[in-house]
Amino acid sequence: MNITTGLATRILLGGIALGVAADYLLWSAIAVNERIPGPGLAVWITLLAAVSLLLNRHAQLRWRLTVAGWSSVALAATLIIIFRGSPVLVPLMLLVLLISLAMLTLQAVRPSLLDIRIADCLRIPFRVISRLALGAGQLLCKIEFQNHMLSPRLRGIGRGLLIALPLILVFIALFSSADATFERYAPQLGDLFSLATPRHLVVIAFFGWLATGLLSSAMQQLSVPLPPAFHARFTLGAEEVVVIMGSMAILFLIFVLLQASYLFGGREAIEMTTGLTLAGYARRGFFELVVVSGLTLAMLLSMAGIRCDQRLFRPLATVLVLCVLVILASAAQRLSLYTDAFGLTMARLTALAFMVWLGFNLISFAVTVLRGRIRGFASSMVLSGVATLLLLGLINPAAVVARVNIDRAIIGGSTIDMNYLTELGADAAPILITHFDALPANEQCRMARQLISLWAGGRQQDWRSWNAAHTAAREAFDAKSEQLRLLVNNVYEKNRLLQFSGRLRGSSFGEAHC
């Protein structure tokens, strides 16, 4: 590790500063609002990128552009968290943050994306965990604390703090008495000296340790070379390749031939061939086919990475790739039928995005690895995955799911799973409210109750956890709240009248729609 004491000190100081910022921007915001603080996280990522670029100000331009590029990807993910309100998107965007960190760590030793190999992608998670856990400790070993503690500058800072702190407390008390506005903010300053101080110190130490590891990952001179490429001693001869790949190819071909008999047919072809109803066919096998496609790609990558007879492997692998593409087409057809029969869900839409990513990488595998041009395939797979996740966030998937299901109810008269639609989060609420008047009466009442329970009387949002989707949903609800409350109250009064009249007649009574 090529590092000086001065650089180690600067990285640790930057980590401590980011730890202090994380205590306010992240931890305190989560404690108050009980969700990921979008603006707070975006500000913290921006500060992390700024400190990283400042520490790398003397590095090569290419490396500084690399740091700025992956920082921009991470910031784009945090912006999606700010502008979208679907709970499903939060872990996906956090995954983008982890991928950005992993790729930055990897490019510290392999500057060119084209030189990254599949084996590197498999090893880099362990390196990232090691850097986050041990990075700060390695830097601490490089600092000569005795010289720092005895330096006149540090002793002067200590004496200055001992003198300044009592004066600051006195002036805070005087300013609070003199000005009402200052008095409202004074308790926040007093929290620094309250019983919560130990908790703040623990949080600062934790995030400071992690931030130091993040900063060390962004320093190219701290990178340790990857071990040499692993050359597997395990080899497969022609017989093994024929048995493994040939049996897989035969199995997949049989399945594809069976699928082809009704893959492009209509309802009659499916029901006559499978013996299932259209709904039963759509329900059965969609997610299994997606898993089969993913496992096949993993198997092909594993086979391509070991020593085997490539003259036999490549044509058989090409057959498998073509079969899996047909299987993905079958899964897409089932998804379309599934949506027509039961509606769209976030799980199905996310699976569709995964299918698109799988299809792209299968084609990329065929035109690169199977042609002996493995360079660039690994980076293409990672970059396409990041692009897929970001595009999924940009299209507002929860709003798409809500719009599809609402249209099915309005046009086709199908029932709506109101509990599920309201669980989609703030992204779906404006869609539900916009199409409210076009819904059947019984659906209107149920939706009105759900919307009132979710969006009536919300608490004030802290700026660190402000969310554009929540703001839009609350504005849409406020514009419609009077009509929603009037509808629910009318139904409630009708039910009371029916109950009262039923008691007078001594008979059972019905209820109004709701």
C-alpha cells in the first residue's frame, strides 16, 4: 500500500467529517421520518464525491473522471429515491449504489472497463467488504499519533476549545433570551451537550469508519493488485462436453418444440393443447421460466470459464442460447396473458425488466464469448444491469401498474385489488385519484376510504426526507378530499338508515355499497 502519513491523515479527517454529516443527514432523519432520507442521502453522496475528488486532485485525469462518473451514477439512484415513492424501488436503487462502489473499487486496479472479467466481478464484493471493514484501521496504522499529539498546533487547538466552549454556552443562553427566533433553534445546539451525545458519537464513529473505507476505495494508490487469473485445473474433455451440453440442448429443444405448438396461437390453441384454461396457463410457469433463463446464462458463463473443447461447446451453447430466447418469448407471452387475466403487479413488471436484461446479455454472450471475444462482456453485463435498474425507476413502475389495473376495471369491468394498489405507495395515488370518477360506485367508496386513511392529516416532512411523489400524492388528495369525505359520509348515513329501518321492522337489512 503506497500511502504517506499526510494522505492517511487527510482521508481519516474526511471520513470523520462525513461521519458527522451522516449523523445529521441520514441517521437523525431516519429516526424522525422512519424511511430512507432521499435529499439527505443525495447531499451526503454529493459530499462524499466532493471529498473524493478533492483527495484525488493530483491523480490522473482518467481516474478523476472515473470517480466522477460512478459518483454521478450513485447520485442518479438517490434522485430516483427522491422523486419516486414506491417501496420496491428503494432496495433496487441501494443496489445501484453498491454496484457503483464495487465498480469504482474494481477500476482502481483495472482502469479499463473492457479489461474487467467475470472472475473479477465475483471477487470484488469480498474486496469491497474488506475495504469498508478494514480500510480505516489500515490508515490508522500509518499515522504517527505521538508526533501529532505533541505538536504545538494540536495543543493550541485543544486549549482554544477548552476556553471557547464555556463562552459559547453563556452566549447561547443570552441570545436565546434576547431573540425569539434564535430561541427556537437553541435547543438543537443544546442537544450537542445533552444525554444524546454518546449516541451521536457512536453514530459518527460508525459512519466515519464506513466513510473512510469508501474514501480509501476511491484512492487509486491505495488499491492492492488483484491476484493473478485463476486457471482451473479442472478440465472437461470432448466426451464430458458432449454429454453435459448435448443433454441440456436436447432437453431445451424438446421443451421449445412443445412450446412452439401453441406459443403463437390464440386462446383456442392454448386450451386445446395444454388442457388448461387461459388463466391457468398464464398462472403456471412464468416465474419458473424466468429462473430457468437466468440459471442457463450462469451455467453458460461457468462452462465458458473452464477448460473444455470449445469446438464442441460453442455450437451446443448457441443452440441453448436460441432455446432460452424462445423460452423468454414464452414467458413474455405468459406475462401478457397473466396481465390480461389478473392485472399487473410490481413483481411481474420487475420480472419483465429482468427478462429484458437477460435477453440482452444472452445475445451479447453469443456475439462475444462464443466467438472468442470475451473482452468487454463482463462490463457490458454490469452496465446493462445498472441501466436497467435506473430505467425501471425512471418509468415510474408503480404508476404504470396502477394505470394498467385501473384501465382494466374501467374498460373491462374487472375487479380491483384496492389493498394492493394503495400499497404501491405515493406514485400510484395520483393515478387512482385522477381516474376516481370513472370507477364503479362500489369501487369508488372502497378507494375513498383507503385514500382517506393513507393521506388525510399527514405530518410535516423534514427536508432531509422530502419526497416529490409524496408531495404530489398529498396535493392530489387535497384537491379531491372534500368529494371523497362526502362520499364516505353519505354511504355511512345510508347504512345507518338501513340499520334503523331494519330494526323497526324486525327484519334483516342490507348495506350500501362500500
